[in-house]
Amino acid sequence: MARKRKKHPDTVKARVALEALKGIKTMSELSSEYSIHPNQISQWKKQLIEGSPELFARGRGGTQSEEDLTAPLYEEIGRLKMEINWLKKKL
């Protein structure tokens, strides 16, 4: 019978990846401490390294500007005003 896969919380993944990145403990030590395969720890470490620039980009506003966020709202306001005017004429 096949075993079910373990689903580790994001906090555990981050903690293990940071410890692997720091290099204080070896992969085998981390593996035995958290009962996680060393290859999985390596993957999480790689994801942490590759994804770290995105973490800091979000703090500065990310990729969307203020105009990108407000343009759809202004479009909806205009559409609703047109509907109100149309309804006033019909009544």
C-alpha cells in the first residue's frame, strides 16, 4: 500500500530552507531533524534563493502601478453613471 505524501506548512518549508541556506547544519542533520528528504530540502532552498527578489519587489509596490489599479474602477464608475442616466430617462 502506498504512503500518502506529507504536506508541510509554508512556515516549516521557510524555516528549513533558511537553515539550509545558513549552512550551520548539514543537509543530513536537517533531514533527520525534520524527517524530510535531503532532495526536498535542496529544492526548497533553491526556491528560496530564486524567489527572494520577488519578496522585496512587492514591498515597493510590485509590478502594478496606481494607474493599472484605478483604471478598471474608473471604467466601472463611468458605466454605472451611464446606466443611471439611462434609467432616469426611461422613468
